[in-house]
Amino acid sequence: MKILIAISSKEYSGPTLDVGMNIARALKSSTTIVDVGQKISEFSLKDVSMANEVMESWDMDRPGVDVLEWAYNYLSKNQFIEEQSIKDGFPKNLLVERGSGRAEVLLKGSALENLSLILRNGDIIKELRDEVHNYSYDLTIIGGSGKRDMAHDMIQYIDSSIFVVNNFNKNQNYKILLAVDDSPGTAKAVKYGVRVAQAFNIKVNIVTISKDEHFSKSDKKASAKAAKMMRRSGVDAETIFKIGDPAETIIETSGTNHIIIMGASSQSPIAKFFMGSKPLNVMSKCGCPILIVK
């Protein structure tokens, strides 16, 4: 599995980086940490590249390097990189250009085999979409700030599963709330549920929701299949059937002590724009972390 952790600032990205790296360590995933700094004009791009080559003597940083250095210090403090790398400090001079507006530092990981820092400059949605598309990440982890419109756009336009670190509390004993129905995305969501539950040894509540008292045979079958997979994987799980509006019921049930896992909508982008979708509605209103699986 390949994980992309998107950070944006030293002030607000601490929980995102903390959660992301612990997920990466638990899943033993190849991991990239990316910061999207402000756009560099074409006029100054060559000057910035020149400065990167002689960074120490010029003492110049391209926009966003300070955030990467902060992330590097976090990795050092939490022993995600080799001791020798820590002694050498943040290798600004090894920030290698990999294309227009994209620079990379490869690190010698201790907890993970493949670990790198990426700096991109430009519009955050476009840059993250291009990063995911060009380098084939399975999971993108983003912060859960008040910018819900940005998270909404990322979920729609980034071609990977999205984990939104919303109101994460490291002292909370979380459970997984796994939303299951007969939709095409459920099977993959169940697989992610198993992996996350195994990685962190936490319980899974499998919830299936109907707008009335009638639960279809296909919904019941999907719930039974999910429960069977949990049993076979050694995961503690409970099956729950609830009546109500699906999005509102998931939000109410999750509270603040669950990590919601659900499949992405199979609706077309046009239908999502005019009608919305259950995962997007849940993401916009829930008070806990949420993983939308694609």
C-alpha cells in the first residue's frame, strides 16, 4: 500500500502527521509526506532551483521548506528515520527537483522501508490530484480543519481513498463504525475496516441502515458477509441494524468516539453536484475521523 500524508502548516498539521504516520507504521506502508506551498512564478522558479543547489551558503528557502523541516523534526523525534540521518539534520541541500514545482527528499526510514518528503508549489487541490494520479497512491490522509469545502473537493477529485483526520483525539478509545449496504463500494470498505481494526486492535460496529423497517435481502447479505470476514480475520465486531436517514443516522451513531469507514458514492460527478452523496454528507457534518474508500 502507498500512503500520501498531506500537511499544510506547522501550526495545524500535527494531528494529521501523527495519525498518518502511525497508520503507515501499523500497515507497513510506503509513505510520502507532501506540503503544497504557495505558487512560485515562472520568473522566480529558476532562481529558487539555483538556491536549492547552494541552499546552505545562500540561506534561501523556497516556499514550504520550513513545513518540510518541521515534518522532518517530527520524524526524527518519533524515530521514523535512521539515527545517522537524524544526526545530519534536515537535508535541505538534497531537495531534488522532480519536475516543475515538485521537489523531493528521500529519507532512510527505520520504521518504514520507503519514506520521502515532497514539496509542491501551486493550488492545493490540483497539486494533490496530480501527485496521486502520477504516483498511484492508495490512500491520502488530510487534515480535518474547518475548511470542509476543501475536503469536499479532495474527496470528489482525488483518485484514491481519503482519510479525513477530523477532531482526532489521541486520548480517545476509538471504535470503527463500518457502514455496510449493497452498494459497489462496500466490499472494499470492509477490507479497509479489517486492516485498520487489526492494525490498532479496535472493535468494529457494522451498521446497516434502512429508511423504513424493511431491510432488503441484499443489505442483509452484505452485513452477514462483512461479519463473516471480521470473524475469519479475528476482529471483534458487532452487527447493528438501524432505521432512519442513512447519513444522519451514521453521524448520530458515530458521535466522537468512532472512526467512520464507508465506501465512496458510485454516483456520477454531475449527480453528486446536484444531489450530493451519502459519504460527502457524512463527511461535512460528522464530529469524528472518517475514511472514504474508493
